Amino acid sequence: MSMLDKTAPHAQPFFLGTFASNCSGGMTVTKVPERWASSWDNNLRLAHLLDEAGIDFMLPIARWIGYGGETNFHGNVLETITWAAGLLALTRNITVFATTHTAANHPVVVAKQLATIDQISRGRIGLNIVAGWNKPEYEALGLTLPDDHVTRYGYAQEWFDIVQALWERTEAFVWDGTWFKLKNVLGDPRPSSRPPILNAAGSEEGRKFAVRNADFLFTPAIDLARSKDEIIALKEQARAAGSDVDVLTFAHVVCRPTEKEATDYLEHFGRANADWAAVDNLVRLQFAHAQSFPHDLLALIRDRMAAGHGGFPLTGTPEQVADGITALHAAGFRGSTLSFVDYVEEFPYFRDTVLPILEERGIRIAPAAMRSAA
Ligand SMILES: Cc1cc2nc3c(=O)[nH]c(=O)nc-3n(C[C@H](O)[C@H](O)[C@H](O)COP(=O)(O)O)c2cc1C
């Protein structure tokens, strides 16, 4: 059973997960020596901490080449399907997503990989679909990134239609599509229930894809007033299409006993010691090929790109961090991922100080209460 089953009577009011722990640097483009090392051992330590604390999910980034700079940010990356399978075999409750580039992974193979992990995890695998944006990465794989979003998402739609057909149909079938011609194909085994589906996008085509296919759209939270209007519009669009999509975002946490300690540390890792060459590569590629960050806002958030890959800043005391999460909830987000400079070192302080405040405010339910409700 997935923690992200939003229809379950005991679902969390506001979902919490982590993002990018499978990538070197995590979400922080910094040169400080304690920056995140994305080893298997560190990921497993983190997964155990999160699982025991009742955190709902872990989401990886699928990345095939780094962003350069002094640290080659995201140069060391654990592959997400094998990463998810390993973590799920060794945890009990948490949902773990695989992130898949549609162009780099055959849908028949992916459908079976996820059905296999569904058995390993007893229904705790999720799928984050990436329709493509990073041209140098496509070139590294010998693939061509279509310039237009209509083709990218048209391909992704056919890809996901095949995955869903393999998860649903009980008779072998023929697929005669634009991109795929398949003969006598059957999904066996099939997952016990449809895994939660995420799609991260900012473009119009991307949002339409999410409304058609996903349980959650992933978008940045930069201006919360604007997010609030966009979430209302998206949910209306989904209702009109007969679907139900919720919106998740991503946030970067610097939580310390005093505000000064938190802002001093932010200044240290995210400004004075940022890997600005890698930040500029990241921003340049986003401008060139993606609309995941609105371009009028992207130009303004170079600092945020360094400190948390553009994530919503949660900087300050436990009370201030809880206030930030409360503001995301009030803007209509259904949940957020969290990242830290060093996830394993910093998560326990967040767990011990921020989670109780969120529980008092009714935004989170304590793990013990969740277990007795289940
Ligand atoms: C929260 C989030 C997670 C994402 N995860 C990945 C990823 O793991 N790998 C990747 O190549 N792109 C990733 N993307 C990029 C998107 O999937 C998408 O291709 C990109 O934002 C272009 O979107 P657009 O269609 O709005 O232009 C992510 C984007 C966001 C906002």
C-alpha cells in the first residue's frame, strides 16, 4: 500500500518526501566539503531514518551527465530503478519512486520492472515520468531531443499508454502506434494496483500531460500567490477532464536553533561557496530547453538555484521552517519534497523539532496515530 494513496482515509494532510538523494550534491550546487555524497550507504541510511520517522516518499532524479563546474554537480548518480528496488527491499512503509526518461527506456521493459518492484515492495513503488528537456544528456545517450513540446509529450503519451495497457490488459495485444509497433505483448505480472504517477512540468503541454495521466504534478514554488492561482486553475482543468490531479513542490531546508545560524550557513554553502559555474550551466540549459521554471522568474532566482536547485527556501528556526511548510499547504500544495546539504546529518533535527509543530497544526499526523488508523 502506497503512502501516497491520496484517497486512503488515513492519508497524510500534507505529504513529505525527499528529492535527489541519489545525485551528488543532492539539490545544493555547492563546493563545501560536507556536500551530499550520493553513495548507496548514505541513501540506505537516509531511507531508514525517513521510514522510521513516517516520511511518505523518496524521489530520485534521473541524470546521465553532470552540470560541470568545479564539482561536476550531479555527475555521480545512482540509477533510479535499481536504486528504488534496493531501498524498497530494505524498508517497510515508505514509497520510493523511480524516475524514467521516456526516450531512454522501453515501455515494455519499464512496465515489467515496476511490476517486479511492486512485488518486492508490496505496492510501494511510484513512477516519475520525464518527457525530456536536457539536450546534452540526450546527445550523450545518442538520442535526439525533439525541439517542440508537442512531439516530446506526444511520444511520452504513447509510451505511457503502452505501460498502462501492460498493467491493465489480461490478453496479449498488438500495438500499432506512431512510435511503437509491438506484436503479441502481454504484461505478466501486473502491479497489485496502479503505482502513483508523477509528472514534473511547467509548460502548457506538460500540464496537459499531467492532467491526463498523473496523480501529482510537480512544479516549483517561487511566488506563492501565483502558485495558489495556478493550482486552482489546474484542478479545475482536471475536474473538467474528469481526472484528479494534486500538486507537489520541492523545498530546501536549512533548520538551526537560531535564525542567524541558519542564514549564516545558507550564506556559507549557497553563496560564498556555491559552484557558480555549475549553477550557470543549469540555468542556461533550463532556459534553452525547458519551461519547468517560468522564464520570467528563473532569471531572478540564481541564488535559489545554488542553494536548493530552485526549491522553496525553508531557512530558519524550527518554528520558521514549520511556517514555510504551513504557507505551502495554505497555497494549495498537497505536499513537498525536502532536501538538505547533508540529508543524513540534518534530517534528525528537522524530525525532532519541525515535525511535532506540523503535527500540532494538523498538517501532519504522527506515525503512531497513522498506524492505529490504518
Ligand atoms: C520536481 C522536478 C523533478 C524533475 N525530475 C527530473 C529528472 O529526474 N530528470 C530529468 O531529466 N528531468 C527532470 N525534471 C524535468 C521535467 O521532467 C521536464 O522535462 C522539464 O521540467 C521540462 O518541462 P516542460 O515540459 O515544462 O518544459 C524535473 C522537473 C521538476 C520540476
